[in-house]
Amino acid sequence: MVTLIVATTTDPASINPANALLAMPGWDPTPSCLQDMKGFGNGAGGVRVLLHNKGIVEEDDLDRRWEEATGERVDELIFLSKHTAVSNRPALTVHPIGVPHLRPGDAAPQGGRPGWAAPPSPRIGPWLRHLKKLAQAHNLVPEFEITLEGTHHGPITNTPTMFLEIGSTDEYWKRQDAAQVIALLVWEGLGLGGGAAVGNWNGEKDKNRVLLGIGGGHYAPRHMDIVLKDGVWVGHLLSGYSLPMEDPSQSKAETNTKEIGGTWREAIKAGFEATQSAFPGGEILAHLDHKSFKSWQKNAITGFLGEQNIKIGKPNDFY
């Protein structure tokens, strides 16, 4: 079983961290197993780096294709990429992927398949906390914001996956100090330097509750407040825009969950099931950003969670 780290030469925020990682000890070129890709291996850690020249969200099914080409089963995927934001604020971000709110037939402009969510990497929470420590140690904070992002975009995978991103403009995508911190996060997070890996999941641990974030903005500040606590695991983060709900015509007091349109149910279900698959033995608890919902929306969501037997957790439940 191997870890695939994927970067594209077309994006400085992707290739620069990959090159910084490959400058560290133990890497050797490997035969090209997939067309138009360069490969490097770190045999001791079972880690492979793949470099390609396409958009980062365009390489669907890399996990399956790698196993078919090499016989090596992929147990996690880490994509290195740039982040863009209207604010242009410099940032280092971590997030799961998927577009579970899209309907069949909808266009997926940033890759993925409508209704799909990849299993989130169990490392997302622990690596966010480690990333913050590394960024502070390398004097990137407070210039750079260290943050989660909500679940969004492709490419399609069926393996626990996360994106590590540098944002938010060309000036920062090319920052070598930011690239070095991302490379160190991967190096230390996977235990390639000889230390213990960060974020290996074991469902038999005492702390096995996993946060499924529901609601809030793209950067999930209220979910972030919980995830930054030591020992908290995090799955999918479904921002408000990923929970489209059509306002019913009748009075809110008479609203029935089944009469509220939109794909919010499908998004929650897909996010829950993908999170559950990534954390075997874990207890998935929904954490609602209550302040981001109107009363009828919150009532509908809590009712649906009850129908699906998905428990709702308060902040202290995750510590």
C-alpha cells in the first residue's frame, strides 16, 4: 500500500512544494508507470510522487490507474495545488474534495462527478494543526492565514484524499518559504524523516469521534474552532453553498422536511457516507454552524439527520 503525492508542472504552488520535498533525502526516480508522468519513490515509506503537466483537477481515478499499472494499492492521495480567493489574502489551506451537491447532469467546472464525495483523508485535522505550527516556526504567520476549506472540486478518487494549497495570488503561489513549509508538512506528516507519522487513524483509540461539518462559510470558522483542538478528527465540511435548499411556499411553522427542495439531503448523505468509509470504527458526529441557518433550514436539517440516524455533536463532544 502506498501514498501518492500528486503535483502539476503548470502550477508553481504545486510544483514548488513537490520539488522542495524531492530535495529531501531518500528519493529515487521510478519508471514511468502512467503516460506523460514522472515518478519518484521513497521506498522506505511507501510514498510515491507523481508529476504531470495537466490541470490538477483533471487526473481522475489516479488511485485505480496506479494500481492497475503497478500492482500497488493506493491507500491515500495528497494533491498539491494553488488556492484562489477574492480577498487575495495569502493562505495555506487543507481540504477534502467532492461536489456532492450537484445534480446528475450538472456541469462540474472544477472536476469531480455530481453527487460524489471522495473519502476525506483522516490526516486533515492533525495536519492542519501541524501546518499551523510549522508556519509559525517559519514566520509565515500572521502574514499567511492557516485554514480549512469546505469540500469542493475534483478530481475523482475513491481513496482517502486531501488537497494542500498555497494562496491566493501569483506572488504567493511562487513563495519558496511557503513551498518549503508544505514540503515539510508532507515530510514530517508521513514520517519520512524517521519520526512518527502524523494523523494515522486507528478507530480503537479513545478519541474516535469525527466531525462532519454542516453549514457556514467556505473557510468554516466555527468548525475550525473545534478542529484546532488537539485530538479532533475531521471529515467532510459542507459549507452553506453546498447545501442548496429551496424556501418552501407555506409558513415556516408548517414546513415538512420532504417538501423542501434542493440537493441538501443528497449532499449531507454523500458527505456522511464518504466520511464514514474513511474512518472505520469511528463515530461520525454532525457539527452544525447554527448561526448560518435560518430557523426553517436548521429544523429541516436536524430532522433529516434524525431520520438518517446521524448524531449531532456539540463542541465539547469532540475533545
